[in-house]
Amino acid sequence: MNYELIKVEKKGHVTTVTINRPEVMNSVSPLVSVEMDRAFNDFDADPQQWVCIITGAGDRAFSAGNDLKFQAVHGPEKMREIMKEVKGGFAGITSRLDCYKPFIAAVNGLALGGGFEIALACDIIIASENAGFGLPETRVGLIPGAGGVHRLPRQIPYHLAQYMIMTAKRITAQQAMQYGLVAEIVPPAELISAAEKAAAEILLGAPLSIRAAKEATVKGLDLTLREAIDSMFPGQQAMYQSEDFVEGPKAFVEKRPPEWKGR
């Protein structure tokens, strides 16, 4: 596929999607969302792609969020028209609730507004030392409507989340790690290699097991503990019926690395 506003690289079983608008701090217009949605649809449908890394071009910003200039020039009606075919919501990911392949956000600078919401929609956040996070939408007459008002209070204490949302408070990478949002902080030059290392560690597990675990985690959050424990989710059923379900124990007994097929 050809893209103008993002870059997509496939290396082995890992897809890396880079928002490629450093001149505007990788802000996301509806046209960017269309391209990212296409990339994530392709990633989800490709049986050989097992992990996705999301990052931004340059070292200033992961993404400054919604492209307010585009919104001001074109208006909400044009934005809705462009977005009507986008499956995954803002940036093609914030409403993508049915993909259980893992996503890693490699946050290379500021992640503000929709940029923070992109990171929150991922499963793992790895930040560079110069990363910053915030939801400034109320300062421009909006709300963090691409999941921010829902995800953030589920991931950090309610009162802290409301403080960030209502005051537009920006936090550093170190504070984000203290709050439990960030898994790792690394120097900017090491960010992508750190994200790729995390992806490689995920790839040591059976891909269907990883997806089954994510599905059970996500769906289980909406259930009581008893309901979640008693549930058998589709991904777990697929895992039990897969070749990898046989390969894992067999490789363990034979004392060799497993050869995962993802089927």
C-alpha cells in the first residue's frame, strides 16, 4: 500500500507505523486517520504480522493530537465525511476494540490530546526521556473524546485522572512511569530499539496465546471476577485448537525453542 502521511515498515512479524508529519508535531487530521486505519486493518488481517509498534517522526512529538488547523479550515462536516469509512476511530486505533494483536506505543516526545489517546489505546507504552503526556482539549473547547476521558480513569486513580483532564496538566515521562502508565523510559536514541526489543520478547510467546490473553484481559474487565474466571473467550478456544497448542509443550519436552506458526 502507498501512504503519504505515514510510514509503514514490516520486519519479520513486526509492523511499525510512523506518523510522518514532524513539521506539525505529527498532528492527526482525518486524512491521517484514514491512512492509519488502512495500515491497522492490513496489520490485523495479515496472519504473518503479530506485533505493531506506533511512533512519530522526529524527536519533538509522538503526536500533538487532533489537527486543529485542519478542523478550523474544513469544519466538522467535512471531517465527519472523511472519517465515515474509518473503522478504528481517531488515528485508526482509539475505537479499534476487536483487534487482540498487541500494540506498543514508542513515545518519542510530546503525546498530547489525541496523541496521548493513541498511546492509551496501546497495550504497552515505552517513552523516551523527553516524552510528555497531557490532555489539553478543554483549553480549546473540546473534551478528550477519543477515549481519553474513559481510558485514563481506568488506568490511573480517578482523582488524578480528573485533575489531568480538567486542568490540562502535562506530566513528564518519569511521572507517567510513577503513575503506572509507562513500562520503560529510555534515551531518545534508544527508543525504537527498546520497542523492538519488547516486541521480540512478545514474539517468544505463542501469538495465539498472546491474543487470547489480551482478549481475556480486555473482556474480563467488564465482568465480575467470577464471571471472568468462568468465561471461555473465542481466542482461548482458537488457541486450544491450534498447532501451536501442540508445539509449545512438545518444544519444552524436547528442550528446544518452539517454532510458532500462529495457527
